[in-house]
Amino acid sequence: MSGLSAHRADQPGQDPVTEGLLTMLAVAALCLLVAGYGRGVQELWTRRGVGRIVAGWRVAAFGVGVLTVLAAEQGPVHELAESSFAGHMAQHMVLLLVAGPLLAAGAAGLPLSLAAPAPLRRLLARWRVAPAVRRLRRSTTYALLAGGGQIVVLWFWHLPGPYAAAVDRPAMHAAEHLSLLATAWLFWAPVLGPPRHRAPAPVTVLLLVGAMLPASALGAVLTFAPAPVYPDRMLGADPLADQQLAGLLMWAPMDLVVLVVALTVFLRWLLRLDRDRPDALVAGAVHPADGPVAAGPATEGMVR
């Protein structure tokens, strides 16, 4: 045992009972989430037909997203996160770049609201039509708030103080992962969610690039720092190398995923503009100012 795992084994604040209780609560919450989503989807498909409101591929994406969360919190990924800072960063990237987008693609808002008890549904309905909430739910406003929220959460949990608290205390660690997953889900919703809730393509591209730059800056700080930013007890056997690898794991995957998605959104927007534009290129072969050529005596003579 080395690095983080050795530290956690010797940490007096670590309580196996607390960790086990938090694990049970997390599993129960995921089961409740899946059950609610499944019930809502079944009701929608019963009313409107299979795939009419929530497509089958979205349901599959949501299911894979939940499995990804479980894989990130248990098994080899969890063991890797226990042994090094780079492993912990890899775990964070799985939540941010895999689980979050998949859950967002599942379009869970309507199914979960249908699965809620009737009093809660009425409360949500009144809340949604409130003027302040309607302003916040505008696609552009929501996208900007979601992007800002993810940046704040990402930077906060990777500052030395909050990161140390998350390493030392199971409750803080659970809060860290929950906030990272929640903000990733909200961040990707206007990008991968239902078309009626998506932000305009130019706003989406700016959102993606604007969120990528602060994350890249954080990765660059960790990669090029001349000395460990965190205490050695929170890093692997080679603290500086572990921190540099963690910075690269944040920097490279984040940039790659965001740039690919932003380029895809931009190209699809251009293709849609070209498809939806009237046949200007064909009809515009004759300049509109010229007007149609009227048949008159002069032209009739030329024809003859």
C-alpha cells in the first residue's frame, strides 16, 4: 500500500461504518433514480408510443451513464483513485466526460417529473411557470449558468484545501463526486438534451470553449508546477510525477472531448443553415434587381 491508500488506512478520521453508510446511500439513490426514470419512460411510451417522446437511444444512454457512475465509484477505477492523485483525476474525468454527458443525453427531466408524486408534480408545475424561473430556464441563460457552475465546482474541489478535506473525510469525498457529477449533467444538458431545450449552436460552441479554457488552465498549472501543489501524503510514490500526470489527464481528455463536440455542433449548424436556406443559389443566378426579362417587340424580333 502506498500514497493515498497508505494515508487513508492510517487516517484516524476515516470511519469504515461511515464509508459503508455513504456507499449504501449512494447505491439507494441511484436505484431510486433509475426506478423513477424507468417509470416515467414507461408512462410516456404507453401514452404516446415507444420512442415518440423519449427515443430508445436516450434511454440506453441514461442506463449506460448510471453504470458508468457505478464503475467510477467501485472496482478498478476506485482502487486506482485510492492509490494516486492521477488515479483520482482519472475518476473525476470519467464522471465529467463520460457519465455526465450520458446522463444528460438521457433527457431525464420529463420522465422523472412524471414519476414524482402528484403533490410534488403540482409544486414543480407552479415553480416552472414562476417569472424568475422562466427567465433562468431560457436556453442561453441556463447554458451560461451551467457552464459557470461547472467551472466553479471544478476549480474549488482541486484547490489544496478542499481536495485535502475530500481525501480525509468520506462525507466531503461523497459531496465532491456528487457536485462534479451534478454540474457535468447540467452542463451537458443544453448540448446533448432534447432539441427543444438546447441552446443555439453559436451559444453552445462558446459555452464549450469557455468551459474548456479554465479546465485547461487548471491542468496546465498542475502539469507545469515546479513543485507539488498538494501535500506529499496526498500524492503517489513520486509526488511531482503523480501531480504532472494528473494535470495531463485533466488537460488532454477535456480539450479533446470538448473540441470534438464543439466542432460537431458547429458543422451541423452550418449544414442546417444550408439546408433550411431557400434555393437562393439557384434562383439567384439572375440578380433579383434585374428582374425577369419581359418579352417585347425587340426580343421577339431577336427570336425570329
